[in-house]
Amino acid sequence: MAFIDIGFGNMVSEKRLVCVAGSESAPIRRLVQDARDRGALVDCSSGKKSKAVLVTDSGHIILSSLPPEEISAALEDLKNEEKK
């Protein structure tokens, strides 16, 4: 099982990720609020502004202060490493 660093020493399993999105759009903000209301929000931003929202296959929403591009690059690096 491979893990991706999402900032501040927090890791998430790459096999459980469904989506990595920016946090600025209204639909994503509604998704975050809905997850907060149902107790499925995991805030890994350590008090910083959330820049990326990660959606898992279990329905949990994870907030990260890293930009989505950085998380996407980490996913690509991991996939390239697995191919070797």
C-alpha cells in the first residue's frame, strides 16, 4: 500500500483516493460542509487555508493545505516509481 504526503506529516492511501480538487468552487465548498455536518470531514490543513480537497472511496473528505497540483505530482511520481 502506498501513501502520499498531503502536508504537515499527514499521509493518505493512494488506493483510497477518488478525486483531488481545488477548494475554491461552490460545489466543493458544499461537499465540504456536507461532510462536516455528517462527521466525515478530516482536516489535515493544520490551521492553514485549505487549498485541496481529497475525496475517498469511503465518502470521507480530507482537507489539505497543499495545492492540488502538488498532490497530483506526488501521485504521478508514485505511479512512475511503481512502473520501475
